[in-house]
Amino acid sequence: ACSTGEEVYSFALLCEEFRRFYVDFTYSVLGTDIDPVSLETARKALYSKKHLVGPVSHYKKHILLGSGKTEDLFTFSKALRDHCEFKVQDLRALE
């Protein structure tokens, strides 16, 4: 369950780091959740800067900081978001 997508994008950031050393490496990350509203937030990938923790400068290529009306927000690069997909799924239904 991916909720609003932060975990999916965090994992994608790690995969991008791995690609720095292994250029032929490719990946895609599927995030699922039962709540379509949470998944819409995940697809938009727009988050409050107060949630940025850790070595942000290390990932600056993929973390885009807002300005003006979006000064308190951040998102991820399109290149990173293109590796992430989200769909509605109930984990209880999986066997």
C-alpha cells in the first residue's frame, strides 16, 4: 500500500542512484492503494517541503523545489515520475 506515494518516489530515488553506477539498469515502480484519492495525490507528486528529510542535496537532480505560489512545495523530476505508476488495488484481495 503506497498511500500518497512518498514511498514509491523514495524507492525510485534509490533506483536512480543505482543507475549512476549501472547505466544499463532500468526499473519501474508500481504503487497500489485501496484509496483512489490518495493515489491521485501520488500521481500529482506535489508535497510539502516540510517532509523533505535526509540528504536532499544528493538528489537535487530529481527534487524540484517550488517558488512563488508553490514556494512551500516540492515535486520530483518528470524523468523520475515516468518510472512510477499507481493503481487502485486492495491488498486483501491478493493471494
